[in-house]
Amino acid sequence: MSALPDSHQPMLFDEAPATAPVQGKQPSYIHDHRHRLRARFMAGGADAMPDYELLELVLFRAIPRRDVKPVARALMDRFGDFNRVITAPEPRLRDISGVGDAVVVELKIVQAAAQRMARAKVLQKHILSSWDALLEYCQIAMAHRETEQFRVLYLDRKNLLIADEEQGKGTVDHVPVYPREVAKRALELNASALILVHNHPSGDPTPSAADIDMTHQIESACDALGLTLHDHLIIGKSRELSLRSEGFI
């Protein structure tokens, strides 16, 4: 099969105007800067680098022959820190000049890797004795979302995590939850206990009256079926809140 003309080839790199030629040898100043950043990362790890430089390292793969500093700075200015950049919704990322398919893919690979590593620390582990790892996973997966998400962690009789499922997505301040469906799914999984988790995009994990009421409804459904509701965690931007610790369960 003959090659397609250039105009029909898929875009491998971002479409923003280049500050240096896309084709040919990488300019020496870009090469030297990248070499220094990589060397510093290998010598001192992520702790030796501010967020915008760590972001540059991620962007190197997506934008191979251009200066990525302007893109990294624009992303940091818009979203605030490294975590918020990699978890930002795709449409908002594309609002930034210089961000196209390649950049979005690299950022979302980093996000997926972070979530998978955090999840591995809690999957098939005794949740009640791995509470810090659970909170870390919930923070990574949910803290920076711009809409509410409701998840249920289903546990077996030994309190091992057997399923982590999203039950609903919502708006910036509401997510629909159906207590009967939560309890029904627990029976399907042969679960014995569960933990509810949802995020507050506002950043404040203080429970609303609706949060408390919904928790009580699910607790009643669990009691009727002999299930244990261990907790309901609300994830904010920088901290989480336990409804059990606050006396609501």
C-alpha cells in the first residue's frame, strides 16, 4: 500500500506554531536544557525539581524538537500544580496554546500510572489496616476532579477489597446515588462490607445535608441485608473527611 500524502497523515505532535523547525536536528540550546533536566532528575529524583520542571520532563516526549517551557508554564499558570495539570479534563487542557493530542496523551498516561500504582497498594489488601494507602488512592483518583464522582469500595468478610466501582458522575455540586443499586451490587459481588467515597470539587469536604441523608439511606439498606457500612469518605482538594469519625455513621 502506498503511503498517504502528508496532509492525510495522523498528527503525531502538537499543532501549535513551532518556535524551532519540527524537522531536522534539535537546536543545541534545547538539547542541552533537556540533558541538564534529565541528569538532575536522575541524580536527585522528583524532590530535586519544582513542579514546572517535572512537567517539562513529561512534555519532552510529546514535543520532541521545541522548547516546552512556555507550554509547561502556561499549564502551571492555568491549573496551579503538577497534580492538577495531569488530572485536568481534556477539553480544558486543549485550551492551552501548544497542547494537542500528543501532550494530552502523555499527561493522561502519567495520571493513569499514578492511579494504578496507588490502587495496587489497596487491591486485595486488608483495608482497615491499610487506611493511609486507601486515603492516598482516593486523593490521587478523585481530589482534583471538577465534577462529583461517587465510588463504592466493596469488601469481603476479611475486609479485603474485592471491587472498586464508580456508581455515578454528577455536576460540580451533585451526583445521583441510588441506595438500592449500591446494596444490590454488594449482593452480586458477595461482598460483606463497603466504603462509600465521593469528592467535593469545591475543595471543602464538609458534608452537606444531602450527603448525610444519602449515607443514612445506604446504611439502612445495608442493615436490612446484613451488610456493614464502614465509612463514607468525602475527598477535598487537600484533605478528606470521614463521616464515621464525625459521628454521622
